[in-house]
Amino acid sequence: MLIINTLAPIFLLILLGYSFKHLKFPDESFWKHLDRFNYFVLFPSLLFYKLSTANIQNIIDFDFIVVASVSLVVLSIFLILINKILKFENSSFTSIYQGAVRFNTYVFLALTYALLSEENFVMGMLLITFIIPLLNIFCITIFASYVPKNKITVISFLSSIVTNPLIVACFFGGTFHFFELHLPILVENTLSILSSAALPLGLLSVGVGLHLSSIGSTKVALVLSSFSKLILLPFIMYLMCLLFDVENDKMILLILFASMPTASSAYALARELGGDLKLISSIVSIQTILSIFTISIFMWILNIGS
């Protein structure tokens, strides 16, 4: 029952966002601006505030980041080998790949905030600080390899990393903490209030970004990407945790991370670099729905919230 009580509010907010979109209240331009405001202001405020004020003395190693990275490499190799057998269209494979490796940051942090300790929530933020650049490298490499007409330069790639507001916020938040810098109490309290809006508004934006009408008949590409993301990656992550002898708390964090649905930002990258837009839209939507059930199963197996 506690699993339902924890998961239900998160996915009800997503459903609420989807309902608002179809009611056209507020109008479409509102949600577009809200999404940008959340991405560039509210969410960076949350990351900076939490990292700059967190107690991370107990985090003495970063093996959980290594395990996550290795797991993503293993999954990438699997997908490339499967593609050699099934021979998808190149644009379709880039969408399959993005769907299988990317993760929804809003859902991940909302779950870790609701389920895990403050220390694990901070570890989750540290994890995404390192994984977001790595995933950008992986995805852009796949696009460059399978859709070679894209002109991706080193400068443009590095620029996308150093200007990412989430990475910038984590960097400065970590720097403040490392050098034991302190914000004026007025600023800190303002950030505390401002950042509290990030997760609920982010989850509403996830719902607004769903396109359920794009989900057509079941296709191999859709099944492969969703299976790889929601089932296979958590299983690989579990095996890697055993191999690297990761502590139980970190294992729970990593498996939750691996079980997240893919990110709606995958659509933007597919549009920019020549991916299959209809397929990635279907993948994002179906994974968000299916993850309600797969995450519940993993929580039950891991004995979280029970």
C-alpha cells in the first residue's frame, strides 16, 4: 500500500499535466514557457540549493557513478549488436537508442526525494551530474555514426555540455559545498522556496509532453527500446552492482535510476539531428505509462516503501 501511496502522487501529477494539455488550460504557449522556466530556473535552483547545503561527508567514493557508466556501455553494445541482426532504419535506431539509455530527470529526482534518504537524494544529483554529459556523448556519437549527414563539431558538443543549466547548477552547488561557502540566509531561504516548485511543475510538464495518439500498433522498435530501458537496464545495473560489490543503499538508487522512463528531451535531439520523430514520441509516451508498473515491481522486489 505504501508503494502505491508513494508512486501514485507522482504519476497523478503527470496525468494532471496531460489532462491540462487536452483541456487547453492554460494554452499551449504557457506550458512551453513553463517548461523552459523550469529547465533554466527552477530545476537548477533545486540542484544548486541541495548540493550547496547538503551533508555529503559520508559519500567517500563514487563507485555508483562507475557502475552506472559501465551499465550504460554494456546496454549500448547490446543495442548495436541487436541492430546488426534486426537491421533497423538508421533514423529509427537512433530513436531506439535514445529511448533505451536516456532517463527522465524529473521522475528520477521526485522518486528519490520521496523514497530515499537525504544522502541518497544528493547522490542522485551527483549521479546525474556525471551521467548527463556521458549520455550526450553516447547519443551524439550514435547520431554521427548512423545519420552521418549531421555536422556535429567538437566545439558545438562541448558548448552543449558547459551551457547545460543542470550541469552548471550542480558544478556551482558542489563548488560552494567543497569550499564551505555560504549564501546569505535571505538568499538561501529564497532558493529553498523557489526550488520547492521544481519537481511538481516538472512532473506536470512531463504529462504535457505526452503524445498518446502517436502510439500505433506494437512494433519491434518500440518493444525493443522499452524492454531495454525498463527491464534490461535495471537487470544489467543489478548485475554490475553485484560485480562491483556496491552497498545496498547505492544499489537501490542505481536500480531506481535505471528503471526510469526515457526523457522527453530525446524528442528535441531527434528533431535536431534527424531521428525518427514518430517513433521517439511513441517511445517516450509508452515508457512513461509502463514505468508505473515496472517501477512498482522493482520497488516491491527491493522492499522499498513496504
